[in-house]
Amino acid sequence: MKKEIKNFEKIMEIMLIVLTIISLIINALEYTNMIYINSYNTNNLNDLLVSKPFNILLWLDNILIYICSIFYIVRAVQSKRDILIKVSFSLFSILTTMFMSNLIINGIAVLFGIF
């Protein structure tokens, strides 16, 4: 039973790492398009970003990160080992999603009176 729990925790950790890397790549593509859309020809990148498969990947990645992070935090608290590192990594993963990036950017905009 304990071996299955260890395997589950390891699988969740690997999944969270892979999903975070995918999220960081998505963020890089999105922000590159946002920054350079007015100055350069970003039609090819824009076509990729508005495609249906990319949007499905974006939403699926975001939802899976939230689910895996919640399970990973719960397992970290239950195991009582490396709680700070595991919770910090889970929060970092959540903050890399496009949804949270947009919330942070809008929060900063409201703070400085841009909106």
C-alpha cells in the first residue's frame, strides 16, 4: 500500500513538472505575440495561437495544473516531508497558467490606475 502511495506521489510530481513546462512554453508564445504584434508580422504565430487545437491544449493544461497541484499539496501535507518545497512548486505551477498571469497583470493595472 505504501509503495502505491509513493508511486502516486511521484507520478503527480512528474505530471506537474511536465504541465508546468508546457504552461511556460504557452506563456512564452502568448507573450511574444502580444509584445510583437504591433511592430512585426506575427501572422503565423497568431494563427497558431487562435487555432482550436492550441486552445484545447491551453485549457487542458490549465485545468490539469490546478487539479494536480491540489492533489500534490494535499499529499505533501499528509506525508509531512518537504512540505514547503512541494507547496511552493505547486503554487509556482498555478501561477504559470495563462489565467493567473492575466489576473496578476490586471491586478497590477488596477493598482496603478491603468484601468
